Amino acid sequence: MRQSMWLLVFAAASVPVVLVGACGGDDTSVPTQDAGKDSTTDTATDSPSAGGDPVRGKYIVDTLASCGDCHTPRNPNGTPKMDQYLAGNDCFVGVDRGDAGPGGPNDPPGCLSARNLTNHETGLKNRSDQEIRDMFQNGKRPTGDLLYPVMPYWVYHNMTDADANAVVAYLRTVPGVDHRSTSQAPWNSPPPGAPPPIDLNKVYAPPKDGNADYDSQMRGRYIAAVSAACIECHTPELKDVNPPTPDRSKWFAGNRIFKRADLHLPTNFPEEIHSANLTSDPTGLGGRSVADIVKAIKEGLEPDGGVVCPPMPAGHLQPYSGITNEDATDIAKYLLSLPPIANPRPDCQPTP
């Protein structure tokens, strides 16, 4: 889930138009360098950040994964507090409505906070490389408790060792900020279970033979299905399942619902915003060009000049504006190769 700097966009453009680390940062355990070295972790080694490229890690954290959207505190107008970048975001999911009790009018009360990722004692400073990777790739705290799957560790689980090492290496360079983010009931208790990692063998891969765009499409597949986690927001959730669970038979088919209130959007937006269908179906990206999709990713603009709705972090001053043209093109070519899945959604049309 991503929150974006839309109020800043409103002010800048004068027009009315969802993360590495751990959600729920109220972990007060004493970290040790050996904690988290778990033989069941299949994506990490004892010291995974050794040799990690912090420049690559910065690009992943700041741009592709848009971690600052969830992990940076916000000003009252919705803009990020950049002097507290990645220092944790109190109550970034839900609203502090007080404890009305089970079954009460405000049940469930409280809210979920995103933890401090900076190089401070209240953040990741004293965490081992293994512990950090276990959190953002396996959803496991150093205590052994699980993270809430709002943090898409089940997507980042498939990140390559080189990219995961790069993320850790970059986080080691983020200036420390003293801030311990805390969650409220019911979010301050471990979730009952964890979603399994995405099986990439079940995510569409384009044919290789006779396909001049194969290499580009496969690079785009990795970005869309792993490092940028597009697959998270653009996959519908199963109905009547709690906690919310993606429909793994409809990857990229859109229609995941986001609440206007959770995105801190003004009332001229619909109460519910449905993510776009990214498959090649006419209810999705059918009929669009690579250039159309690149423009939507980087500039947040539709072919007709309309603005792409949040929580898509696209447009001026948004994280996706920094995606390289090559990566945006690779994503576009992959998305246009996706088999069509009919999944119409209500348009997001803000009123004036």
C-alpha cells in the first residue's frame, strides 16, 4: 500500500487529482548481531550486505519500491517531512479512533504504523544485515513475530541477492533520526499468519522464441512483479476473505480497492479508488502504446491528458518520475505482453 504526495501535486499543478522495512515499528526487543540467522531463510546469507551497491539500493528504495511513501512522516497537508526521511510513519494505515471495544462502532480501533528505517537505535542501526533482510523479504521480526502483510515482503521475497544486498547497503547510509513509531490495537499484536511468497513460476513470462522484446519484457517482469511491487496494488483481492488476500489467479488484473480516507485524499475523489487493470484486455491497457504507458508511469498522465489517480506514485515530484526511461520502457513492454483478463473497474474521476 502506498500513500503519495498528492496534496503537494495539487498545490504545484493547481489541479484536483502504497516500502522496505517493517510495518508496525513498536518492536522494543534488544537486537543482537546473531539474531535472525535462521536456517529456514532461503534468500539470505550471514552477511548479505557485504559488497552491496548503495547506489543501486538508493534507486530501489527511493524510486522503484517508493519506500518513503509509507515510511516517512507527513506534514498536515500530506507532504513528506524530508528532514525525517524514512524515520517511520505513525498511523499510516487506519485512523486513531480510540478504543471503542470489540464490536463497537469504531471496531477495529487504532492504526498501523510503519517503522523507522534510518541508521538510528530506534531504527535499523543495531540490526544485523540478516535481520533486515528477514524483515523485508520474509516478514519476520528479530523476535520471530510476523509483520502485517501490508508490508509486501511476500513480493520482495523474490528480490535477487544483489538487489537485496544493495537495499541493506543503502539503508546503512540513511542518516539516523530518533523516532520510535508505535502501532495501536489491534495492530500491535502479531498477525495470525503470513501470506506465502509469490511463486514467480505462476506469474506470466513471455515466450522467448522469435520474440525480439524478450529480454526487455523479462526485465520489466522483474521490476513489475518484484522490485517495484506493481503486482501488489494492481491485483484484485479475494472477496469475503479476512485478512485481505490477493487473487493469485488474476495477477495484474487491477480492481484492488483503496479507501479515499486511508489515502488522505480530498473529498472531490470517490470514496473508493480501484487500481487499473494492467493486462492487455480492453478493460486494461489494450490499445495503448509503449509511449502511453511510459508517460503514465513517469508523468502520471493518461493518453487523454487526464491524471493517473493515487496511490500510483507517478507524476511531478513523485517517486516514479525518477524511473529511468529504459526501466519504464521494459515495464511497458512486459505489461503489453500480459494475456488479457477482463476486469472492468469504475473510473477515478475527481470532481472540480
